[in-house]
Amino acid sequence: MEVLKEKFGQIGSQPVHSFTLRNDHGMEVTAINYGCIITKMIVPDRDGKFENIVLGHDSLDDYLNDPYFLGAVVGRVAGRLKGGSFELDGKNFTLAQNDNTNHLHGGLKGFDKVVWDAKVIDDGVLFSYLSRDGEEGYPGNLYIEVTYRLNNDNELSIQYRAQTDQKTLLTVTNHSYFNLSGNLKRDVLNHTLQLKSSRLLELDEEFLPTGSILDVKDTPFDFTKGGTVKSGAESDQAQNVLVGHGYDHPFILDANHDHEIVLKDLESGRTLTVETDQPAVVVYSGNSLKAEGEFRGVPCRKYLGICLETQAFPDSIHHPHFPSMILDKGEMYSSITKYKFGLE
């Protein structure tokens, strides 16, 4: 294992560095300390050809102007919070409204838009950040660490640890867009997905959970035995049409750390197995990617990447029957998600 640190750019007086983790088999993961953004993941196909399998940019300016949260850690709360407000212990908190009247992915300057401290460790890099009381409207001084580690099994682990000095909300995730074809040669519509998930959360017209939990059986949301991404893109089912013909839905996981999320590209032979301790994964098939701009010379378009956002149930603060995302004073938030790349 080696970690290469390089200058990536500068924001005011703050330098931004890239950190490239490389294992003994040639797999590489590059991340920057702006937003903990993963800029590249280089993995082989079945013929041994190493290519990048995430959407990204080569310049800091492109990330500063990126509207898609490419590769970033998002928070304090991943997903949407209805009305940009919530109540804790009888006190109301008002957040930034950056998605119509709702709060999305931590607000106008969430974790994805700040420079983190970074420290090289033996098998990776540790990012840390102090989110001060009142930042984006959230209560509590929150100290958070995000650690990226790469091993010789071609497995990237992302560990999150955080503590707060006041009761607050927290659920974070990594917002990488995967495309296993390699260097974005194709879109992800023919990727296959298998999920250990028999239920999902129904969404309303603002992409917020209604509170209802739906059975996936006999719907385009049934990936228990595997299916293609295009099954949702081509579906006339109301929930698929609602989000722009595809997926942007929280699936409730029936298992954890047990091959619960498997993405494959049959043409390249690449596979990605995601394991987590989180209760849900938001599967987003890139339906809102616009035909504007590019990623390293490849024009942006719908379905060019798929996000697998492991997290708590979105907007759970407004749904008492959902698992809680409240972090109490003195409590340790600890979560880990692992991404293992293989071939078949």
C-alpha cells in the first residue's frame, strides 16, 4: 500500500491536496480534502485493463462549480429534510432551503463544500472537520472524521465517526457516481443490480418520503434476484416516472455486511459489492444529470452514473416510525461502508 499526496488547487489561503491510495495489485482511489471528494477509482476489467469507474473532474474549479455532489461526503444530513426545518426537544431549527423549500445534502455549504483537515495513515487517509454550532442552521459543535482505507482485496472502506456537544441530526454518505464500463464508455442502463431489499420508501412529488413503506414484489423495484437499471428507466410505474424515469429511492436493507448491494457490468466483467451497517441505500440512477458540460471529455447525460448512498432513512426526523437520525450529546456516531471490486 502506498499513499501519494499532491497539490490539487487552492481556495483562498487553504491548499487543497489529492491523496492517491494504491494497493499491490494496481487498484487506485484518489480523493481530495475538499468535500472528501473521490475523484477517481481505477480498477481492472476482466482483460486486466485499468480504467476509472466514477464520474469526476481533473480540476478544482470544476468541483467548485459542480451541481451534482460528485464523489463527495454529504451532510450533516444526506438527502432531503422537509421544509428545511425540524424540531428537537421543543425547539425549532431552520436550515438552508436549497432544494425548492426543502433542505438537501447539508445545505448551501454542507460537508461537500468545505476544506477538511487531512492526515495520511498507513493504509489510507483520515479527513477531519469541525462543523460549528449553527452551521447551515444545525445545532451543536460537531467533530467528524472520515477515513478512506484501501486493502489488497481491492476493497475500499469508508468509516465515519462523529461527536457533538448538543443534540443534533446526522446521517452522512458518499455520493460517488459509479460506472463500471470504464472511462464512461457507456451509460449504466445495462448495469445489473442485486439488492437484499424487500421494501422501499414511497416518495411524494418533492422526492420526500410519504411515510408509507412499499413492497417491491412484482414492481421494477424488485432487485432481490437482480435486474437492470433500465428496467426503471423504461417503466411507466408512477414512482419511476416521478423521479425522472429511473430510481432515486431509499431501499430498506434486509441484511448488513452480507453482500447486500451488488452492481455488475457484464461487458467489462467488473463487479462492485457494497456492504454497510446503515439501514437503507438510496439508489439514484442519474436521472437528473443534464446534457451540459462534461466529465474528462465525456459529455454529461442522463444515466451516466449510479449512486449507492448508504444512510439512514431520509427525513426520518419527520416520521417517528422511521429509525432515528438524532445524535445525542456525548454519543459516538460510528458507521462503515465497504466497496469491494471484483471480476466475473
